[in-house]
Amino acid sequence: AYFNTFYNAQKSFDDAEKIIDKSKKEDDSDIPQQAKKLLSHSIEKSQKVIDKYPHSQWIDDSYFLIGKSSFIKADYEYSEKYFRKILNEYPNSNLFIEAKMWLSYTLLKKAIIDSAIVYINSFQDESKLTDEHKFLKYTILAEIDLFNKKFESAYINFEKSINYLNN
């Protein structure tokens, strides 16, 4: 039962991402309403897994879905809370690296730049990072550079991030 609940949360999240990817989102524009509904559904189902099955193997995954769904919805307080839960409660999670990166991104969005830099700079050894992780790392570094008006460095980091895109 808990896997089915988690599966529904993951499916809602994946469907929301597809809608967002298909939409022509401008930087300041909002995500499509249907995507928001699906992200809310993902959060709701993930919370249900946490509440009803607190000892299941899907708890850290549920925290991650809540964190990332909240991030996409621009609810950075909630996002930060759940990424930190993974870091504090599940240090051996297969989502630890990704949660740390998304926490860095969340802190950047909250304009807590020094902390965002500390988290993202903790990934000096790139041998443990997947291409997706490297893409995210350089995107975050580029956005930090933009925030700090270091446009040439931002350009270099965006170029680096593009090297790790699959499509």
C-alpha cells in the first residue's frame, strides 16, 4: 500500500515536470496551473507515506519529492525544511548529494548566498557526481554569479552546465 501511495506521488511529480517542460516558461512567469495541482498532489501523497508508513523505505524519497515539489512551486521555506530533513536524518540516502545541491539552490533563491556557496562548494570531488549533478552544480554556480553580477563567470558556468545536458 505504501509503495502505491509513493508511486502516485512520484507519477504526479513526473507528470508536472513534463507539463512544465512543454510550457514556454519565462523566468518570471508562473508554472502552469495543472502542474501546480500535480505538485500539490505529489506533496499530499508523499506526506501520506510519511504519516502512515513512517518506517517505510520510501521516507527519504518522500521528503525529497516534497522538497523538490515545494521548490518548483517557489515555497522555499518548505523546500528547505525537507531537504534538511534528508541531510540530518538520512546521511546514507542515495538522495543525499542531490538533496544537498537542491538545498544550496533553495538557499540561493532565499538570497542566503553565503550558505548556498558553502553547500555547492562542498562538491569539489566531481568523481562521485552524475552528469545530472554536474549540470545542477554549474547551473547553481552560474546563478550565484549572476546574483553577484559576475557575468563572465556566470557565462562560463552556464557553458559548463550545458556540457552535462542529455537532451
